[in-house]
Amino acid sequence: MTDKRPEIIRDPKYAPPYPQEFHRFWPRHAVKTGIVIVLTLAAIVVLAWLFRVPTDHNMPPLPDEGMYVPAPEWYLIFIFQPFWYLTGEQAAWRPVGTFWIPLVVLVSLLLLPLVFGGKKTPAARLASSGKLLMAVGAVAVWALVGAGVVGSSYHAKTTGCISCHTPMMGQRQALPPPDMAAYYRKARRMQIEVGKYRAGDTTGEAQSYKDANWQLRHYYEPTMTW
């Protein structure tokens, strides 16, 4: 019987004995990784110190504060963009952007080892064209995602929430309702009936009040959608 197992082409630098000097964990790899971690933590601390989230209810910020301030919410706003653009009759396409596209991306990432793992690629070719192609692709994906996150979120008011959501505006603004069922039967129903700006109402195709589209409008323009 012949051995039908695929031939594995190893890079010469990974040949035994192992570990080699170039890949020794200590001290080179440990020191380099430690420096990167320290610099990353330092950058996070500096940014958190410079762009603080207001927490003083006695001196609340204005509702429109927070534009151009990076915040973790930017990633969520980017993911929720299908709820922003697909309204009215186009709402039927929302699952494409919120479920099917993320599913295809996730499955594609999981299949990468199976698609490219068994291919026999010469080391010289992989070292030049293959690495360059992977680097260009990684940079392109990073740039597109970064542009999408920043472009869809930079104008959101991320630090003005406690301007209104504060105990000074009433107990209901700071604490959850004591009876959630009664709140949805009465107070929430009243809000739906008298809501000033219903989601998607700019085109005459009103969506349900306080749905995902309305939440995005409230986050972008809290003084216009409330």
C-alpha cells in the first residue's frame, strides 16, 4: 500500500533541533512582547485620562458632547448600521447585513486552514509573492474596517448621556422600573403613542418606536430624537 498522506513542506528554519536560536522565548520574545503590552496599556491609560466620561451628576455635560471622542460604542454602532440604512420596505434585507454576511465571514475564517493548509507552495515563492499578498490583504481589511467604524461613529454623542439620564431628571432616568411588566403595559405604550420622533419617520415610513433604528438616531442626535 502506498502512503497517500499529503506531503508537508516545512520551512528550513523550523527544522529540528527545536527550539532554534531565532525563536527562543527568553529573553528576546518575552522582552519584545512585554514592551508591546506595556506600550499598549500606557496608551489606554493616557487616552482614558484625556477623554474621561463625565460622571458628576451635579455638573452634567451638554447632550451633544462626545463627538470625535473614540469610544468602545463605536464598534457596536458599526455593527448596527443595517438598522440605520435599511428601513421601511428595505427592512427585509436587514438579516443579510446582521446575520448572513457575518456568518459567511466567520465560516470563511474557520475554513482558511483547510483551504490553504494542504497546498504545496515553494518556500521562495511563499517568501515573496505570498507574504506580500497576505500583507496587502491584511492592511486592506484593517483599513476598510477602520474606515467603517470611524465613519459611522465619529459624530455620535458618546459622553453626553448623563445630561438627561441622571437622578436630577427624575428617578426613572437613573433606575430601572420597579415593575417591568407594568412599565411595558402602561408607560412604554404611552411613549410609543406620543413619541416625538419615530424611527424612519423622515421618509414617511415610520418604524416601531425605540427600536434599533430609533436608538441609533437617539445616539447620533439626542436633542432631536427622544
